[in-house]
Amino acid sequence: MNQIVQPGARTGAVTIPASKSQAHRLLICAALSQTKCRLICDVISKDIAATIRCLEALGATIEQDDKGRLTVSPIKTMDASLRHLYCGESGSTLRFLLPVVGALGARVVFHMEGRLPDRPLAPLDRELTEHGMTLEKSGDQLQVSGQLNPGFFTLPGNVSSQYISGLLMALPLLQADSTLEVTGTIESADYITMTEDALSLSGALPEKHGSCYRISGGSRYRLPEELRVEGDWSGAAFFLSMGALSPQGMSIRGMSPASSQGDKRILDILTAFGAEVTVSDSEIVIKRASLKGQTINARMIPDLVPVISAVAAVAEGDTRITNAERLRIKESDRLATTAAMLNALGASVTVTDDGLLIHGKPSLQGGTIDSANDHRIAMSAAVAATVCTEPVTVTDAKCVEKSYPGFWDDLSILEVI
């Protein structure tokens, strides 16, 4: 499916759906809990559907009603039968559940799609195999067996926060205590904080001393009876960026200013560009002012790079984005696809060793862009369309369903000015 986005700034109000990142974590904790839990989650993206599907294959029961409530009945005892876990293209689903299935002693086959089979699992796979698990990869399948044993685990902090989060959720299930040491610089640390928050709600928060965790074995997860998944700052970033490019501005609703989601930093980034931002408990109002190029360290906010690049493309002067090497192993090579998308619209973007160099222009032209089947590239192209002089055609536009199924509908309710 292709989507044609008409040129011109937007104005209006958008209510942002539930956070994919928080939903993954709460669903897993609920499935490991001792009692039923009801999660209020207004949108089920493809990635969240993948986590639900995998948890059900492990023995959880998850029922959804017409009010966006998910009632999760936890996994019971695990038998020796082989279970098939279809995780689609969701890296979070695979990396979170890989240690968990070992902690449960489950025999599973993970089925992967898209670029996921090519995305790395090292050094997490080494830690798991050294502690009793067997992993055998063949094409788009990963067969896993063996009981994960407690002990000392170590992971570098600069590869993937998802590896750390997966172990933090799995190790409390083991019968004896474990230690997890995170070495070096920790990237995407806010995502680890989100996992700590979910574990705290579950009564399974480990002791933390600096970058070392002590995890008590035999912990019992117990979430509250009902929880609401907070609004998604990653999804909000696209409409906030549209607001930063709009003289009349935008109103963004459904967000928690107290959230630990790392992509909440979008507000600081857009403010640094020069946008006018007003935050209250009920909404965020943002509109365009004089935008100036910035130097942005993407170490903690890699998912924001495509959309902030769209803003930078029309900010006066140069914007340099650094420490973004990990974007090369996302759903697409996001350094290459971000540059290709914006350059196709008339921007001036160069890929550097660790990021992007963007030379701002007064406006962009429009045209057809290849989304590379990457949800964040497709939605960033829609943001760029608001500063184009001609329509923008986005190919494979249904890829937004991975994280924000209602994105095109929400875009359609906004007024073009």
C-alpha cells in the first residue's frame, strides 16, 4: 500500500496510543505473575501482537475486550512439549523472551521475519549457552532448549539494552541468586529504567549497585490487579515534530510528563531546535519558531534519529547527529534510509561514520520515497511532507502497523494550513 501525503504544515490535536515499549514489559511481567492482571492498552501494534502470541504459546491466556483491556492469566507449569513462538519482526519480543524461555525451561522454536534473523544476538547468546541453554539458528528459525542456570552474568552496555532487560526479567525466576554486571558505557539506559519500573511494580526489583545487579532467585511476580499502559513517547515524537514545523502548532494528548520513556527527550531536542513548547498534565502544545541546526548525541535516543532529521532538514544551518552507529542494524539501515528518504525530497543529508550531517534548507520539494518497510522511516516521511511544496508518496505505508497502526488515520484528522 502506498500513502500520498499532501504538502503543507498541519494543525490540530492528536491523542497518542499506548506505549509499545511499556506494553512489552508489562505483558511479560503479567504472564509471569502469580495472579491475573488487567492491562488497559488502547492499541495493539504488530510488535505487541507478537509478544501476546508468544506468551500464549508459552501457556498464558490473554483476552482482549472492546474497551482495550487485556486480561492476562499467567503461565503455569511448563511441560516438555515443543512450542512455536512467532515473533514476526519484533526484536523486543525475541530478545526479551529468549532468556525467559530458558528460565522457564521451555523447548521452543522462535520464528523470525524481515531483517530480524540477521540482527545480532551476541553476546547475549554466549551468556545463555554458558549458563545451560542450547541455541541453534537455521535461517529464520532459532531453536532453544535447556534450563538457564543462575550465576554470574556479564553484558556490555553499548550493544543492546534489550539484552539487559531480558535477563533482568528472567533471572528472578531461577531458584538461586544471580548477579548481572553491565560493563562500559550504557546506551539507551532509559529503556533499562523502564524494565526496572516494571519489575518494581511486580515486586521483583533487583538490588542495584552502580552498574551491577544482584537478583534474588525464587522471586514471585505479582502485578497490581489493573494497570494502564502510558502513552507512547516514540509515537508522539512524529506529531510533536509536525507541531515544531507548524506556525499554528499542534496539541498532543495522552502523554505522561513523568514517564521514564527515553524518547520523552524529544521535547528537549525540539526546544533546542527553537520550537515553542508548553507542557501541562493534560496536553503538550508545540509550534514553530526560528529553527536552528544542532549537534545531537543519539546514544540514548536512537529511535528518534529519523524524525529529528526531518526537522533538521529545514532548520537553519547544519545539524550533526553522532553516536548513532546502532541504527545500521534496525528494521532497515536507518542511517542510509533516513538519508535516502530526505534526499529524495530535496534535502541535503550525508551519512557519516557514526551518524548524519544535515544541511538545512528553507523547504523540501516532495516526491516518492522508499520506506524500506521501516515504520519509523514511513512516519518520518509524513513529517517531512509538512515542509514540502509537492505531495509525498510513501511506499509500503502499512509498515506503520509495527508500532502505530492508527498513524495515517490520526494524520488525516489534522488540518492542512
